[in-house]
Amino acid sequence: MTSSLKEREARLWRIYDLYDDLYDQFSAPLGLACQRGCASCCTCNVTLTTLEAQLIVRHLESGLRRTLIDKLAQWGDKRRFQPAITTNHLAALCMEGQDPPEEACDPAWGRCPLLEEEVCSIYPLRPYACRCLLSTRKCEDMGHAEISPFVLTVNTVFMQVIEHLDQAGMSGNLIDVMGWMTDEDHRRINGGCRPAEGAPPLISNRPLPLLMVPPEHREAMGQMLAALQAICSS
């Protein structure tokens, strides 16, 4: 997409708002267990796009930004989920009948460095991967989130659209992407969208090849898909 950063950020905010509206719709009928102070799913394995990281960096207060930089610097080589493929790459592999690569991810590797007393310190700016963990059971009881198949489909489609919106950028672990995005030298030299050689392992975003919506969910997602299309084409 050739739109400016400001335009893409505005679209990203609208996508977040749309999902928040859907959360309100999902909450009562699904009996969601997620609430303030419930941070079992807040691990060091969160991923995001460079567009989402730019939004966070540009809107953080200076004091909190300095704290964030210091916390990220402490992670160094600690183990964390570092994805090998993006959601749209996965969709492309499915189209071709290929299996995705195996990826290791363990919540025991650590807590999210942005947690403060079991509450997200950047909650209004949190990336989409944090917004979409809508579990019907407490994760601490199950050891994992329990998400309905329809919500999983919705989550996947939103991830695909956000990646498409940032198709010139990259994705990766929050610690890696945010660590790079808060490095003024890297951002200035590389135009704020791609890290230099030797930077943390980020992966290139891809345009949307097809929406991963199974037949049984297509009708229920009609209005939602129309709303997403309107946001991306505005």
C-alpha cells in the first residue's frame, strides 16, 4: 500500500476500534473470562508488526518510553517466541497445499516485560495480538486460552488485514520489534520500516493472498468483512 504512515496509523486505530466493538458483542454470549488483572496470557511471546510498534513509540509519553527501552534492553538473548512466518505467509502456504514450519513457543519462557503489577503498562496502545486473546476460561485454570472456532477465524482475518496494511514492513516478537523501533539510529538510517543486517530476527510482511475464512463462518462474517474493506479502502 502506498498510503502515508499517518494514514496507515489512522486505519490501524479504526481496525482496533472495530475489534473492540466486536469484543463487546462477543463478551456476553461467549462468557469471556478476560478482565483487568488477569495476565496469565501476557508472556514474552507476543508478536506485532512494525506499524503497530511505530504507533506505540509515537504515542508513548517520554518517561514511559524510557522505562520501556530499559526493560527491553534487559532481555538480551533470553529465549522467546520468534516467528518464522507471518499470517499471510501461512495463508499462501495453505493455498499451495504446503505445511507450515514447526515453531517452538512456551509461556514458561517468561512474562511480558511491559507488565506492571499484572496490568499492561501500555494498555491503550497494546498490539492486536494482545487484544484478540479472548478466552472463555481463565488461562491460569486451563494452562492456555480457550477460544471459540468463530473467534479464532475473526482473529486470523484481523491479523491478515493488519499485516496487509503494513506489507512494506516486518513482524516479529514484541521485544525484538520494539527494541529495534526504539533505537533512533536504526530507525533514522533505515527509514523506520526495515532493520539493518545483524538486527534482531524479524520477518517480512506480505500482502493478503486470501482470507482464511472457512465456509461455515462466511455468512456470519459478512458485515465484519465489509467494515474491514471500508477501512482499508478509505
